[in-house]
Amino acid sequence: MDDSQPEGRPDPSLESPEPHPWRSLSTGDDDRTLHVHYVRGLWQGLHSVGVDIGPDEIHITILLGLTREHVERAARGEEFGYALMGIEEWTRIMLPEPVGGRRIVGSVEDEPPGGSERDMKDSDP
């Protein structure tokens, strides 16, 4: 994990959460802790992380929501713009059971080149 990137902490109060692709992940020595890396915009924050554990795969879905500042400014009718830049963050997920060699995949349909799908052995933060 790259410690220079800030840790994103879920905030379920963020509005309009939508699935967002993650870039990479790494597993902890305990085989239950995942560090999932993603990029967000200035107007977004980490809303939540969805985890669906199956017999052969673990699906990880990152949901980004709109920041309160963005929603409040829009509600007041203010005009504003944001620079098109990405903020790299990561978040920690504690699984209830070990990965155990299962494939970890993203749950986003429109993935960037390279996709969000990663095999554990090939994953590199």
C-alpha cells in the first residue's frame, strides 16, 4: 500500500452514491484485510464499499457520493467548476473470512482500460 495516499473513510451521508471503478488492491498478511485503491474527483467522497463474497469470487464495489459542499452550492444555484484532476485514495476492508485464493473483481460495468478485475496473485497497489 502507498502510505502517501490519504485513507478514504466511508461517509454514508454523502448524496447520490454511484459505483466507481477501483484501480488496484492488496491483501494483508491475515488474508482478510484488503486495501482498495481508487481515484475520486474534488466533488466526491467515499460513500461506502459493497462486498459480496461468493465461493469463487469476491466482488468489491466502491460507491462515491457528492460532497456536502457541492450539494449545498448547487442548491443555492451558485455557479462553480472544478479542475479535472483525480485524488488518489485507498480504503481498508475487513472481510469476515479469508480470501483463500478467490478471485477479487470489481462490480462496475463501464470499467477503464485494464478494468477493475484483478487476480490476487497479480494485484499490485
